[in-house]
Amino acid sequence: MTQTNIQLGKNKVTENFIETIKNHFKKHKNVKIDVLKSAGREKEMIKVYRDQVLEKLGKNYTAKIIGFTIFVKKWRKAKR
């Protein structure tokens, strides 16, 4: 499995950030999003960022939070 890393900073989840994630998924199966201090490192904020990313990407994606990192995976079929 191939994986790539991107960072979530002070601009938080924007349309450009989502486009960057989509571009990474063209070549990779997993994307690791590192949440920087400037974005806010409270556990609740990381959950909000995860929900925003999944909402904008669509149903073919799932995410898991470990520490200050969000792991996003793309599936072939949509998850229910």
C-alpha cells in the first residue's frame, strides 16, 4: 500500500486542501494528514477536521484518528 503525507495548518480545511487530497489519491491509496499546532490540537477539533474532510470527499472514503494524525483511506465502493 502506498501512502502520502500532507499537513493541516492554520488555514484549516479549505477547498484547496480538499483538491490536494484528491490529487494525492490519484497515485496513492492512503493519505496521512498531520494536524499542526497552528490548526489547533484539541481532540474535538481533530474530530471536526476529520468530519469536514470526509463530508467534502464523499462516501468512498473512511478516516481514523491516531494522536494528532488523521488517516484517510479510499475504497472502491461507497461505504454506507
